[in-house]
Amino acid sequence: MSQTSIIEKMSRLEHQIKYKQNVEHAEKVIARLKECADETAHVDETMQEIRIEMDNIKEDTTGPQALYEKLKKIEINFI
């Protein structure tokens, strides 16, 4: 499930709680929504950290292993 989808679902539920009357256990539902929001924020932060780590990885394009990997990707068709 995408982050957008999660936020959309949470928004709909929050709207129902605020604008519909007689929502049973509204405080409990709000607390659970808060937990979901916190978890979503944590996942978002973790994904951003991973993205930064990936962006900071420098590829060795000069060493023998890098050359070997490049050569493996070359397709040579002999007749």
C-alpha cells in the first residue's frame, strides 16, 4: 500500500470522526489513527535515510572488478 493511499484512508476516517455524530469509541479510534500516523512518519523517515545512503554510495568505475562487470554486460555475437 502506498503512502498516499494510507494518508487518504486516514484522512477519510478522521473526517468521519469529526463530522459524523455518534461515532462509538471516537477517542480510541483517534488514538489508533495517531499511532498509524506515527508509524507512517517513521517509515517515511527510514525510506529517506535509505535514499540518502544509496545516493552517497560511490561506484568504483575504475577498478578491475568494475571493468569485469562492464565486460560481462557486453554482448558479442560471433558469426
